[in-house]
Amino acid sequence: MKIAFALMENHHRSCVDEHFGRCDWYCIYDTKSKKSKYIENPNRYAEEGAGCTSAELLIEQGVETTVAGRFGSKVVEIFKKNNIQMIVPDDKNKTMEDLIKSIKN
């Protein structure tokens, strides 16, 4: 399964970003291969539509689950339409590394 994390920085110890569409980085983590692919968010400074365009980008990458501090209503619609699970962590200070460990358990 491919999980996309909205991150503040491009490493496993980065905290999840509060804003899905305006984050600096996405990390696509493959639970089977245990490999990560970092993508700098090309939409973070867009005047409008950053979330929707980013959602389409991640769908093209084959993600099945996304993790962010929050998702806008239009992004929620896009992900629901494409059967993409959305996760909002309870603890905003958890790192991507922490979340991956919790998924394994």
C-alpha cells in the first residue's frame, strides 16, 4: 500500500503538516517495499486550487491513503470519489516515522 504524508520537511523525522494542499513536501511511503519517495509540493504557492491539484498529483502516484493535519472540503470530495483513505493524526507532534511504526503494529 502507498501512503502519502503531507510534511514540513523531506525526511522521516518531519512532523505532519497541518495543511494538506499547502505543505512543502509529500512523502509517498510504500508499505511493501519500505521505500520512500519525496516530492516537493509544486502547488504550495498556488493562488487557488492547491489542495485539489495536489490530490490529483497523489492519485496519479497510486496512493491509497493520505495523512495530513486537515483536508479541505473539495479535497475530501476528490479522495472519497477515488476511494482514498484520509487520516488526521490525533497528536499533531507525531513524526512520519512515528506514524509508520504505529501502522505496522
